Amino acid sequence: MATATTPKTAAAKAAPAAQVTDLTLTPSTRPAYLVAGVDESTGEETWSNPFRYLPGHPRQVRFDAKAGQFNINGTTPLGQSLRFIPLAWRIFSDDILNMGRKTWAELYFTDEKGAVCAVLFHGYSVENLYRLIEPLFYDDLTLADVVVKVQAEKKETTKDGKKATYYIAQFSYEAADPAEVAARRDFARDFHIWRAETYTGLADIRQQHGYTVPQAEEQPRLEQESDPKDGLSQAA
């Protein structure tokens, strides 16, 4: 099974797949994201972590607001919609990715393979996300309690007598499996969920949940960082 690294708590430090068999786990201490299995050689029960996450470097899912498509790293198409239970998110203003200061919504989730992903929105898409957060708030819920559905919606504008089209993200939600919600809640509790390319330390935070940047001495270093250009359209 997949292994995640650098958990936030001592209790979770032994939780990733290679080490969980050494733990004495009880229902009261076992993180909800661990999956039960059986060691074929001994017949003993084992526990593994199904989520894959390189701390500070989640898989980059991008919203191409010109084409109305989601993709991975600008190459692998994902279609016009996404559906996920958020692990964490933040809405903030900052100058990131060489795009000037904007208001952004950054959402973290796991894909069907268990990889932790991050997707960014700005402009009207952020306003639409707020329209989803508000009714949830008054129902005593957050984005982490539901399945969020994101759909690219086509818009038209006229400039200098010429029509142009672009897309914004529309958000809706549906009920989520409580077990899936609990798994993501515990994972966000035990691991630092953040993205190095979008963290400056200078953001004006409007709202955040489950987002945690480690102390400088804890931050992982890669030999080669990702390309800072995120490929986001100005109209997102």
C-alpha cells in the first residue's frame, strides 16, 4: 500500500504502511484512514495507509479556464468536472506563481488512486465557492463533511465588438460517506497538508481548514523543485 511521510503527531509517526504492523492499535487509537489487511505469511492482521503524499508537494490538478478542462500538471486530461471530499483548503490573497496578487481558493483532496492532490481557483470561481460554503456553515457543516462537485461552466463576454468565451468553476455538494469523511479528517490531523509552490508566508488568510505548514526545520527538500509556472488561465 502507499506510504505517507512526516506526520504531525508522535502517535501517527508509526502509522504509515511499513510500520503499522508494529503498533498495538485499538478502535480508540487507530486513525480512521488505516486499512485492515492480513499478512499472508503469518495470518496476522496488518494495517496500511492507502493515501500517497509527498509533504509539501501534492499532485497538481489544474483548471484551464480557457478550455473548461481539468488536468494533471497541464498534460493528463481529467474532463470538465471533479468530485471529491476535501482534505483541507484555504482561501487567501497572495502574489504566487508569478501572477500578481489575487484571491485564491486552494483545495486538497485524494484522487481515486489515493494520491493527495491540490487544485487552485481564482476570480469568479472563488466567489462561487463562497456560495457553497455559506449554506454549509448554516447547516453546521464544512467542505470536509460533504462530496464537493466542481463543474466548468461556459461564459461569454464581448470586448471591442468581439465575443470571447471562458469558463468558471461552479460548485455543488452531496452527502458523503461518514467513514470516508473520518479517514480524511484523521489524515489531515496527522500530516502537514500544504503546497510549497504556493506558500510564501505573506498570505492574507480569509479561511482555512486542515491546512498546516511545518516549521522550517521540518520542511522537506527536493533535489529538483517543480516548475513554478502553474499554467493557470487568468480567467479562472
